[in-house]
Amino acid sequence: MVKIKTPSELLNQNISDSISAKKSFLLNSVQIENFEKAVLLIAERYRDGGRLYIAGNGGSAADAQHLAAEFVSKLAKDRAPLPAEALTVDTSILTAIGNDYGYDQVFARQVRGKMTEKDVFLGVTTSGNSPNILCALEACSERNIPSVVFTGHDGGAVKALADHCVVASGERTATIQEIHIVLAHSLCEYVENLLFG
């Protein structure tokens, strides 16, 4: 019979795994450079009057909403709002597209209907293989809309489609998502500091 860890043992293991994954990410110069390029792109688009559109599934959908809220409200300082939208929140749009065109198209159709070349699409997918994120990236490519993806594991299929792909370290979905939140907060903090001093 397998011994179940106590709550404190489980917490200790999860925090240790999180620290290890974050240290591994910090030592990955390729991913740090990918992140920097992605952040500078988003900051440039904001300076030029663009908007940020974010999408993900499940926990990554919540992360998309979380990041949009940080941009529109604030992260760390009182400042003017920055335009950002999670493509995961309008149930009428999601269910209409899902019903009429299929779930794979729920983000792609919004990209085509809402975004311009001045904007940036940010996809969040721990696997890197979410069909609706892949379709959204194809829509971005068709319309010359720059794209960024936060992903995990080996990067998945999104690596071949996104302009900038940041692959988080970690074996487990939860650990990858924790790094995604650090990436999102760091992105927002940089843009706040750059645009508002």
C-alpha cells in the first residue's frame, strides 16, 4: 500500500519542485531571451496604441483573465489603464462560435474579428498543443498580427507558429502554470515601469 504524504510533506514537495523549476528556468538563457523579446514586443505595441489579447484553456483561461485585469486595472502602481482583453470571458461569443464553427475556432474567430496588426496575441498553454490556440496562431499569421505563447514541456506545436515562444520549466502542469504567473506579472511590471516611470 502506498503511503499518502501528510499535507505538510506534500506542501514541502510542491514548493521544492516549484523552486527547482524556477531555478532551471533562470539558467535557461534561450528562454530568458525569448521572454525579453516577447516583453519588448508587447511594450512597443502598447507605445504605438495597440492592445493585448490573451487566451488559454482551463487554468490558463483564468491566467488570461488575471493578466488582462492587471493591465486594465493595475499591478503595482496607480496609472492609466492599459487595453487588454481575455478572449475567454464572453460566454455568448464562446458558445456561438463553438456551436457554429467548433471549439477549435473560439479564439481564431475572435482574433479575426477584433484584432489588427497593431495588437499582440498572447496564448497560454501548458502543453503547447491546444487546438484552439494553434488555430488562433494561424489566424494571427494570416493577418500579420504578432503572437507570443507561454507554454511548457517541450514547447509543443505552438513553437512552430508563434513569433515568440517562452517554454516554462517543470514536469507538472501546476509547476508550469506557476512559472506562467511569474512571467505574466513580470511582463506587466515591465510595461508599467516603462510607460509610467
